[in-house]
Amino acid sequence: MKNRILLDKINEVLEKKNIKPSRAGREAGLGPDFIRKLKTSKNSPKTENLFKLANYLNVDPNIFFDPIEETIQKMALSKRPMESLPEIQTHAIPTETIYIKGAIESKKWTDEKEWRSYQHTPFIVPKHEDFPSTSLSAYIINDDSMNLIYPKGSILITSPFEELQKMPENGDTVIVVKFDCIQRTYETTAKIVQFRENGQLYLWPKTDNPLLLAPTMLPRLTLKYYNPMLSLSSEEPDVEIKSLVIGHYQLSRKIFF
């Protein structure tokens, strides 16, 4: 059975969490028969499906991709002596699994601030030495509002200001969430912070799209801005500066001469 080692790992996690295979597959968005079909399938499951399963089970996806452990188990099954295990030299880079929790898309209003938990996508990144204790998350850019810095498809790594215990600084890239109190919908964008001499705060896109050039203007620096002239209630801020962008990943661009 091709997927025997993988199934053993999955079943071990399911047993510890007291979750039935059919429930795990269904609630991970893979279908109730996903794990059962692994027993008879001649092909390995797609990597993205294993990530979804790991996300649902709240475990590190790496446990499903451990070549050293797999080699040891294969040797044990074949009754080969452990002394013949080849020396494996690793130069490990500390990594952590964070989750892509939403999309950056100017002028697109949605019912939720970010994706629902079952839609969160695991993403493995190197550990950031300057942000060891914060809860990092990521956003994918689905528009051109920041294309002079981050082209469409880039993934922004962010750290929430509430955990950083600091305010935005001039030149920071931040995640901004606007709330429409009439429609009760949200818009999530990335912006560059600029302070004016009079204390006014401008949040700028960086784009060559003329339809997306307008900045968001606030009368003062605050992480959550409530406009009493517009808000019908104080349940949600009109503008929330949610998190600081600390890194990004993007496809390589072609260079023209």
C-alpha cells in the first residue's frame, strides 16, 4: 500500500484527537471519503490537500512530510539493519507555519474581515528573529493597489499591532480594514503610512492604476478610528490599522533591458 506510512501518521493524530476519518475529511473540505480512499489509491495525495487536513487538525504539516522518519520506517518494514541507514546531513533553517487568512483587494467589500477558519491556508516561512512572540499571519494580494511594490499574487507576512505594542511609523506598510456601517461590510487593503506636519495621517496605495490612487486620510494617528458623523453605532471602527507588514513573498519578475 503506497500511502501506508502517511495513513499511519494521519490515524495517529486522529486517534489522539478522537476524530473519525470521515469527519476529518468532511470538515477539512476534502470529502468524507478522502482518508478512506488513501488506503486503495496508487497515487500520493496532493500536497495542498495534506495542508488542508493539517490545518483542520491544528498540527504542523511537516509531520506528513518527514523523509527521515519515512526512510527509517521503510527500513524497519524491509527488516534491513539500522546500521545501513545513510548519514543524513541537514542544515536546518528554523521555520514556522503561519496561515493566509485573507485577501487584499481594494474596492471589494465582503461580509467578513478575513476568511473563515476552514479557508485559512497554511504557509511555511522562516522564523523571524525580530518577531519571535507575535502571532504572524499572511494576506494574498488580489489587485493592483500596491503593484509598484508588491505585484498581484504577492503574499504579505504581517504582525498585529495589538501584540507589537507600538504604533505605526512613517513609511510602514500596514494592513487597513475599512467598515461600511450602512452595508455592514469590510474592505481589506495594504497601505503606506505617511504623517503630515499638521499631524494628519495619510494611508497611501502604491500603484500605477489611476482608479486606485486615492489615499485614506485620518485626522490623527490611531489604530481604530471612529467617525461619529458617519457611524451608526460604535460596534466597529470605520478604519482599523490592523497589522504591520514585516515581509513578503512574490513571483520573480522578468527584467527588461
